[in-house]
Amino acid sequence: MSSVLVVTEINNGKIRDAGYELVAIARKVAESSGREVKSLVIGSGVEGLASEFAGKGGGETYVVDAAEVADYSVEAYKKAILAAASAAGADLVLISSTPSGWDVAPRIAAALDCAFVSDCTDIEGSGSSLTFTRRVFNGKLNAQLSVEGAAVASVQPGATEPFEGSSDGAATKLDADLSGSKAKFIEVKMSANTGIDLTKADVVVSGGRGVGDPEKFPEIIQPLADALGGAMGASRPVVDAGWLPHAHQVGSSGQVVTPKLYVAAGISGAIQHLVGMKGSNFIVAINKDADAPIFEVADVGVVGDLFEIVPALTAAALAAKG
């Protein structure tokens, strides 16, 4: 029986949520196409994580536990993934669309001589036929691609809810030949602004150029985000102007978010931004321009001055919380 192979990523000693999102898609494909779900955990000292992942949806989980993959190395990771794909009999390999995923996924497809579909938001399967959905033209349209036979796909983080069930399965150590790498890991340099992960926030309050200047973000936008128990986001022009770090950017070149509530203040709604937030459960838009594109995707649109409306919302939220 063919299988779907989920390739996980580890961040700060834990499996990234994106790995459980891949499991959700893999299980949907497996149910409709008769495939099995198998997984791969790569790293050093990660057998415990692999066992945990196996019981939380990963199914039979291969673990490549070696010093050579203690840190990301594209050559070593490629060898580990190819070994797991062979052991699993996988005809579909799922990798998160992250910086390391962008790096290794096309190399896996080339090595397997199979189709590669990048930045997917959904996958449907029926027998050997797979249909992939991905955004094109900077998110203006969704394209569907039909693939017969094996494929490697990278999946956008946040495209679906993480799998929260359980599964039968155990960690199986996989011996992969990781020798011969020409690259040597040196170090990781982290951004000074760590800890901001908008993809995990239930509430995101974002400001755009309409906020006026950088000083207004801690004065106007951040207090509402704090009152609602959420995080502060921003549009690309705000980040490009240096008002906020890139970690706050929502959009196709920033973070794709799907919170329960998204508040857009002073954001006109360029397509690049809409791509990053239109999957939110409930969207509130505040803008003085009644014709702003943001209102086309908003559940509630408020035409008015954000400097009056946002502080009033903050006060109301605080009052409601007592």
C-alpha cells in the first residue's frame, strides 16, 4: 500500500504546529485515497519527540537521530527524507512551506523524478490521482493542479487547523547514510525580535499606513491587541517604512494568519495583505475610505476615523473584562 509521508520540523525542542497541520491534510488524503499516513522526525536526541508524534496523528514514524542532523543541513536532510520515502513506500511527500522547506522540497522532487507543487493550501486525493490547490497571481486566484503518480508538495503553514486526535503508531529508527556532505553547519543567527508568532494568535490587530506614524502603534494598535488578548500585526508598507519589524508583517511575503478575530485598522487591503488574512474566522475593518478593498473581505466594516474608533473599542473591551 502506498503512503503519505509527513516531514516534520523541530523548533525549540518541540514539533512545530505546522507538522500537525500536515498530518491533518495527510489524513484527509489517506481517507479518500486508501493511503497510509507515515511520518519522519529528523534531529539529534529526538526519539522521544518521534514517539510523541506517532501517537498524535503521525502513525508509523521514522526517526533519523544523528549528530549530522542536529542542525539543518540541506544535503543531510535530503538523504534522510529520501531514505524515509523509500522505507515508507511513499508516493506523496508533504513538507511545510518554511525556509528550510523551500530549500529541501524541490531537491526531493528532483531526486524522485516526480511532480513538485509548492505553497499548497489544500490537497484532495482519489486513488492515484491527486488534486492540489495553490494561490496564484499573488493570491488573486486559486489554481487547481491534477497530478497522476508520485508528488512532493510544500504546504503553507496556517492553511488548515492542526490535527488534534490520536493514532496508533510507534517510532522506528531509520539508518540513513548521511555521509559525504560538502556543507558544514556554522551557526544560527536569530532576529532580535523573537517570540512573535502571529500564526498562533487567536486575535490579531493590525495597523496600516493609515495609522500615520510609528509612535501611534504602541499608543493605538497595541492597547487594543492587549485588551483582546491578541497580537499586533502590520501591513507591508508599515514594515517597509521601518515602523515595525518584519515579524509583525501579515501578507504573502510575511505571515499567513487564520485567527478567530482579525482587526484591520487603517489598512486599505492590497491583495498582498488580503492573501495573508482573508482566512480569518471573523474580520473587522476600520478605514476612512468607504471604497477600500479591505471591506470586500470584512464581516464588519466601519467607515470612520481609526483614532476615534480603536481607542473606543479598547475601552469597551477593558470594560467588558471588568
